[in-house]
Amino acid sequence: MGAAPRLGVACLVALVLGAMAAWASDGDGWREKLPACLACHGQEGTSRMPGVPSLAGQPDLFIQWQLVYFREAVRPSDSMVPLAQALDDSEVRAMGAYFASLPATRVQNGDETATELSIRGAKLAAAGRCANCHLPSFAGQGEIPRLAGQREEVLIKALQDYKSGVRRGRGNAAMAEIAFGLSEEDIKALAHFLSRL
């Protein structure tokens, strides 16, 4: 091989390596933004803050879609909209993968389990066929969230928001339709049951 072809190969290798380094550095930008997420959602993605959901073990696509909803201000939130608007698509994907990789742990939802509420919640979950989308373990899948072990007040707010139309699901009205038929007592029972799984 002559000098010219070797120089061409060396230039090509240098270009590829340079591009790979640039992609790697661009791909890690999300790590600089992660502390802002963990400040509220917990260092291991398990929230200790009332009203703030745990993200550990949530399905990757669910996290991604929620970040996109916040970024586009389709899902209103004074705190989340500005944070999500600072994320590009690659950072949204990286955040989804990161939180999905963390082991889900049950949030402390109070020491007591009200047996009557749990029984009523289990019956409501069965009647609403919640396990069809959220899985029998309520661990979620795809763009469907994990419900098991989530903060009780977060589940209550989500159901109330679906019922009132403040929040909507992607591409279908299943959650709004289900939540619309629930009383406040039903919502509390469902949240109590799911939060203690």
C-alpha cells in the first residue's frame, strides 16, 4: 500500500474516531442534568418527597413519553415543564433508559394497611381490568407505567387528573374513561391497594 492510500485510511480512521468521541460526549450531556431529577425523585429514583413519583423501575418508554409531554407542555407542571424543555431527544432517551434500569423499590406509604381499602381496591383493579395493560404484577410495560409500590398520593392525583381531563394517555382515552366512573372513595381504595403491592 502506497503512502497516499495509507494517509487516506489514517484520515478516515481519525474522522471516525473523532465523530465517535463527539457522539459520546454529546450522549453524556444528560448526566449533567440528572442531579436536578434526583433532587426530587430520590437518589436511587425512589421518591421520599410527598407528591413526587418514584421513577425507579418505570418502563423506559413511559419515562420518555412523560418527558416529551412535559417538554411540549401537553402535561402541565410548573416544575417539570422547564426542566423537560432543556432536554433534547437523545437526553430524553437516556433518561428513560437510566430510570428503567434502576431496581424498583416500594415507597413507604404509611405503616398501616387498611384491609377494607385494599380489598376494595383489588376488586376495582380487577373490574377495571387494570392488569390487562399494567400487567398482573402492576409493573407496567412499554408506555404503560408501573403502579406497584408507587406513592399513594401520586396515584390518587393521577386518577383525579385523568378523571377531570387534566391528564390524558397517549393515543387513547382508556384511562380517562376508566377514571371517569370512579368515585373519590374508589380512587382512594385503588391507590391504597396499588401503593402497597
